[in-house]
Amino acid sequence: MKYISFLLTLIFLACSGSNDGLTTIEPVNPEPESQDPLEEEMETELPEVSNVGFDFTATDVEGWELLWEDNFDAGLSEWNIWNGGAFNEELQLYQEENLFVEEGYLFIEQQRESASGFVTPFDPTLKSFEFTSGRIETKDLYNPSLQGTLRIAARIKLPAGEGLWPAFWSYGDPWPTQGEIDIVEFRGSRTNEHVTNFFYGNEANTPITDSSFTTHTHDSGTDLTAEFHVYELVWSRNNLIILLDGVEIKNFDNSTYLYIDDLFNKNEKVVLNMAVGGAFFNGMNINVADIPDQSFLIVDWVKIYKQ
């Protein structure tokens, strides 16, 4: 089993159009050169995985050309790893040691633990956190105006728990000038529902989309944490189509929603992460004490097709 030693790393994300993405610098507080020989490194026990739930067959992708995939059997070399806090009033420190690739699965661990890290990858001020978690972003960028209609899919087992906010989405820098498309955002206490949304703006940090209109909550009628499900986006000039297990659940079409065609020629990276708390729970009176001490977002694969 592969375990990643602790390292505080600062990452700066490049603006849109750059595939290099991240630059690593030396940590502010490196580990001491010597440690107590009685101190043993604690290892994370990963949950057993029951590989039940919806999966693609050859018929499901007939007529689509596979552009890129990761089956999580060879590490995370295709991804950039976020190190630091995040935005949206979230409570977690994202760090590399909360990411595990084992037996063909990606495990993103959320854990209640005291940690110190950068406020964000863009702000090296040190901050104390009550939780740690993980976030990865593809090194490559995707643009349907260059590559054709895109189909972005992932097979995911979501975690249940108060205050958990796992997500599968895409965006580009500077946000939101390259757009953001939320394929699935999930509140761990509402296990039948997931949320999809999109953002766009002409200036950095200034969305002009109206979330009260664009946010769509889908009630699946089943516990989405009980098994794997496939979450998808089909991204074309006039539509953002969201699917769950091969069934369309939302069509953000250009005749109803503004700015869909503006997103068509944008460059976006694909993201998997597990946030804790934050603005996604505004008005829900989350009790931090009720947040799980540990949970896992489990990903079987990510595949991107073009047509």
C-alpha cells in the first residue's frame, strides 16, 4: 500500500491556456531531521470496496472516441495536487497525504485532525485547520471548440455524513472567465440528492450567472452513497447535459440559460475533491461536532470522450 509522507507544499495554478499548472516550492516548515525512534508513522486503513453499481459497457459509449482516462492503477501522475486551504468558507486543509491510489481506486480521505497549512495555494499565510482532505485537478485542459463535443464522466461512490461536500466538476483560470461546470456537488447528509450548476463571468472573481436560477437539485430516489454511480457531463456549443447512470437529469440549453455558448470555447480542467463545511451549507445550521471523524470519497475511474 502506498502512503505519502507529510509535506507542506505551495502550488500556484497557471492562468488559462497553460497545461503546466503548478509550481512547487520548498515547504515553510519541513519535517525535523530526526524523530523519536519510538514514534511510528500512523497508516491510514482504507475501507474495503464493494464494486457494485452502474458501470459503462461498450454500448454506453458507442459512437464516442476515448480522449483520456485514468483507472487509478498507476498513481496520480496525470493530476496536479492542491495543497492548502480553499474558498467558500470551507473548513479543510487539502494535502497530498489524504490521497491514496490502491487496487484500482482513488480514495480521497476526509479526516478530523489539527493541521497547519497555507490559507490557499495563492496565500502562503499559515492557518490552523480542524479537518484535512484532498483535491486533484487534471494537468490537461479541455475545450469542446477544439476537441469536439466532450463527454466527461466518473464512476464514484459518495460518502455519507454531516457537512461533507464531495464534488466532481470542471473550471478554468482565472475563475470564472473560463467557466465552471458542477457535474455533481453532494451534501453528505442528503443522500438521495445531488446538485449541478454552472458559472461564467467576463472578469476574474465576478460571476454574472444567477445561481438562484442555474442551480439544479436532483432527487435520485435512492441512496447515492450505497454503491457506485456514474456522473456525466456532455458539453457542446448549445448544451450542458448532466447524466446520472446514463440517464439525462438536466439540460442547461442555450435557449433557456444565458452564457452556455460563451463556455463553448473555454479551457477547463477536471476536478475531484472533498470539501468540509462551507457556503454550500449556508442556512443549514451545520454542527461541526457532527461532521464525521473520517470518511472517503472513492473513485473507480474518470473518462473523457469526444465526438
